[in-house]
Amino acid sequence: MEYVQGYYGYFSDMQTDIMIKIAKENFCTSINEQQDEMSMRKNQMKQMSIWISGALNTACSILIPILISGEIFGENQLINLNLLDNEGSMSLLNGLQMEVEDMACPLLYKVSVHNSLRKPFMDADIIIILDDIAPDENQPIEDSYKSIINLYQNIGVRIDTFAKSGVRVIVAGDHVLNLKIHNLLQGAISIDRNNIIALSTQLEGETKALLARKLKVNTQDVKSVIVWGNIGRTTYIDLHRARVHRYENAVWCPADFSHSVMEVINDSEWIETEFQEAVHSHRTTLQQMAIRPIGLSLANAIYKVLQYWYFDSPPGEILSLGVISKGEFNIPAGLIFSMPVRFCGGKWVIQTDIEISKKTQRKLQYIVQELKMEESIDFSPITEMDMGNSLSSVAEHLPESIGEIVQEEDNAKEE
């Protein structure tokens, strides 16, 4: 018989092969216990159900690693991820599911994919809508908008039916977001209307980048730009409150000091005309270029909004979002409008302390009329609509752009 010396000078008469077998069994038992403990801990952790509609949008692929990394919701929050692309390719969705699972993220509880609206948004805590449906330029505007209205009312009904009552909904994209949310709310009648927002933060970021290039600073050095209005159609970029940090001039200033963007540029005519046109032409160019589908700025904007929504805005920082008005800035109550907000205690708060000029107020009222015009389309079937009150005829009485308002005011003064 072979004797084996153990630790600390102890001896055993147990055979070597038996001891090796016992050691292997102990090792396997230890591993199993650790796995059981991790599984038990995982089951005890609260799960958050996130739904992304329009999951084949490339911005989704950038957003997923952020959502399941713990960076936004913390390292103890499990994520139940649901990827929906209505009528999308199941082969592409299955491929996306496999890639997400291959990440082996410890906070990912489960990932599922869907390509129909049979039972979407089940138990959703967060819904991110990336379905960016654009009006068809080859159709009459009433017909084109009607298809968008029907889809978003349908989505709203399903959110109302299947999602949790406290669900938070972010609608993103480049086209008529205010109209989409207005009709989504018609279907989601039991959901808190303050929990459904439109993303104008992306346009705000693009605007800051344009200003940063002109002022020769980094984009993050430009603060408090406000995007007012109808996201994806008519917006007004307001720089009256905007500040620029680390701007180099003849006078040395500390790092936390900032200048007024309006005073630095010192060209109000350029700001009200060429700059406004440059912002919108920049967006059109991005939409036409291959770089737009990458979705980097869109994913970053969603990340920023979610982070602020759950953990509050940084001190002094405002951002622009399409939210439901309660009458602020003389914007009719119930209208979806892009306005300056801050997040506090899990809720957005419109920054009513911001003063706006009479000229800005008139521009906002132009956009109000445009939004009312868009909303009027959903009250009766197109075939029976009184064309005297249709979008086309109302549009004839509106200026073609906000810029024409300034010209009309100048002409009135001359008369």
C-alpha cells in the first residue's frame, strides 16, 4: 500500500488514485455550488424589461451593449431585452439575437426577437421606438400622414394593453415625431402622458457640433442650445441662452467661465438666417449620406436621455425634448412640442424660467399652427374630409418657413 504525506506533516494511508478522484469530485461540487449561488442571486435580482421597436435600425446595435452593460441602470440590474422589428426579417433578427447572446453579458437575463405586433411590449419598463417612417412625398400629404397615424395609434393601443402602467417611452427619428407621439397617445389612453417623449436631443447635438466648428471649440464646450417646435419638420434653434466654454479670445478666463454664444458670434442676422438654414441642410445631408444609418449620434442621444431620466440632469444642464405642453410659453395645453427641460426625481420639468423674445414667441406660434394643422387630419376619413379645412388649404395661409415671419414683420413696419 502506498502512503501519501499530506499537508502539515500529516500522513494518509488512502491510495493516491482515490485521493485524486475525491479531489476532482470536491472541485466539481465547489463549481456547482458557485453556479447555484450565482443563479440564486440572479433570480433574486429585479429584472427590467426593455423593448426596442425598429431593432434592425443600426442605432440599435450600438445601443444594446450600453443598455446591458450596467452603465445606465447599475451593476445589479438584470435586463430582459426584447427586439422587435414589425415585418422584419426573422433571419436577421435571429442573427442579432445570437450576437447579443455571444456577448455573454452577466446582466443580460434573456433576449428575444419578434417581427409582428401580436403581443408586443409585454411587461415593458422601457420602450425605445426607432421605426422612423417618413411621409411619402409621392402621395397627397393627407394620405401619407394617415398611414403614419394608423400605425402609431396601433402601437399606442398595444403599449396600453401589454406594457406596465409606469412604462417610459422614447420615440426617435428624423420625421414628424410630434405627430407620431400625438397619435400614440390616442391609443395609450391609460399610460401617463408625461412618460412618452420625443427625442430632439439628437438635433440639439448636431447644432452644437456646427457651432463648435465655427467657434473652434469642442462640441461639449457648447451648452444650453434650445430646440423648439415640431421635430423632424419645423424647428427653431434658439441660441439666446447658449453658452460657450474654453473660447479663446484676448482676455484670459478660468476654465469654468463661459461666454454668450450670441455675443461671441455678434451677428444676429446670420444666426436667424444662414445658421438656421445650415442646421437643417446639415440634417438633410446626413440623411442622404451613408453615415446616417450608422446611428452613433442617435444611440448617444438615447443613452443621455435615459441616464438623466433615471438619475437626474447634471446641475444647470438643460436639454430639448418633445413633451406634452401644459400651457407653458403660450403653447396650447395638450400639444406635443419640443421645449427645454430638466430631469429631476425621475420626471422631466419644463424650464419656464427661460425668457423668450416676442420674435421667438411669434415663431413658436407659427409652429403651433403647423402642429394643429397636422393633428386635424385624424378626425375624419380622408375621403369625407372637408377639403376647405384640410392640411393643403390651411397651409396656403401659412408662410413657407419661419424665416418668412421676420420678412413679414419688416414689411409691416415699413407700411
